[in-house]
Amino acid sequence: MRMIRTLTALALSLALAAPAFAGDDATASAHHKKGMALKGQGMVDEAIVEFEAAVAIDPEIGMAWASLGHLYKKKQAYPKAVDAYEKATALLPKDATLWANLGMAYYRDGREADALKALIKSCSIEPKDAEVRNNIGTIKSKNGDFAGAIKQLKKAMKLAPTDASYASNLGVAYRKAERLPEAIAAFSKAIELAPDVADYHFNLAVVYRRQEEIELAIPQYVKAVELAPDMADAWYDLGHMYRLNHEDDKAIEAFNTFLTLTEGKDKKLDDSVADEIKAMGGTPVTDKPKKKPKKKNKKAN
């Protein structure tokens, strides 16, 4: 009889405990729902509190982990973003977007090898995602795998032929691989798609410079500094191009603009540029005495 009573008591205890789990699920769902509303209103910190509460109660709400990953990435808290996305992908392993987000969180956290694995996983689920292929290609290019980078970036361009940034990234990979004619074609395509981006003109100019095509490089550098007057590197290269083209006055002006922009950040380089200017008979802005501010006349009492 004592055994029967014990089992009966246990059964009663389990029966009484069951509604508590249902209530917990409802509470977790309520926190998740509130977090989504706050996220939609741009209230990042408040939304994080709600999502954290939801997963503390029910750790298997995959989309709550996904939202946490997004919000932590937005706050540049990349280790926390990685942890959240890892939990999300474990619960929702067939979600290509989550793998892509995990990949970029890894990348921002300096874990490039893990980033590639996650992005490749995303690509295996959704092969037609141009952005994922672009990101894979960009990382491969950065790490010296130019053949792999070019393969991915060409696919990205095929999937999204009007995206100028993909064309530019392909151009960078070709340039790094010393495939300069193909780099010119890619950068030219980027300019065709987005003619007002200074970086694209600068990148094309660099390739022309490497091929010693001075007369083709100069207009691209000029366009770059027209679009971005504070692009010091473009002014520096432009000065050298003008000098090689025997346009000393323009070279002096470009070099002095470079010196004005850098403001002594690299003294050794500045001194070298100043010597270039002097060799052409010019005066570096760094050698010109600064004008003293005019004294204000005191008003008579």
C-alpha cells in the first residue's frame, strides 16, 4: 500500500507540474513577441532584454536567438552576436540567411576561417545568393586565394549584374592576381554602373599606372579627386603621374594638396613629397610660413 501511495503521489505531482511548463512557454512567447515589437521600433537595448528573457525561459526559440544575433551585431558586440547566431543555426540548420549572418559575425570578430565555413554552408543551402558569393570572394581575395575569389565574384556578378560593388571587388581580385586587363574591364564595368563613386575611378587609375599608361591614369585620378577632394592617396598618385607627364605645375599643386590633407601624419613620406616639389622648383606648403592672425584693434574708451 505504501508503494501505491508513493506512485500515486508522484503521478499527482507530475500532473500538477504540467501546467507550469505551459505557462513558461506562454511567458517566453510573450517576451519574444514584445522583443519583436521593440526591435521594429528601433529600441535595441530594450529588445535585447526581452529576447534574453525569452531564451532564458525557452532556449529553443531559434528566431529569438537570431534576433539577438542581429541586435548584438548592430551594437558591434561581435562575440555575443556569434554566440547567438551559433545557437540559432543549431536550432534552424536549414536557414541560409542565418548561416550568412553567422559568417559575417565571425568575420567581424576576426575569425575569417570560421566565416568562410559558415558562408559556404549558406551558399550550399541557397546557391543563388549573390551577396554571400561576393562575401566569400572578398574574404578569399583578402587571404590570397585569388583564383577562388575570382570564381565566387564572377558568380556574384552573374547573379546580380547591376551591382557595381561586385564588379569592383572582382576588379580588386584580378588586380591582386596581376590579371590587369581583366581588372580594367571589371573596374570599367563598376564605373559604368556607378560613375559617381570615387574609389572605382581610383582603382582603375591604379591599374593604368601599373601598366605605365599615364595618359589613361591621369583622367581617372582627376575624376577621383573631383568626387572625393579629401582622397589623399589619389592626390599623391596624381602628383607622380603629372610629373612623369612633364606637367610640373600640376604635379606641384597635387603634391601640395596631398601635404595639406595628411597634415604631418607620416613625416618621412611628407619630407619625400616636399623634396619632389623642390626638385621641380616649387615650394612645399609645409615650408611656407603660417600667417599670423591679425590683432583686433582695441576700441577707445
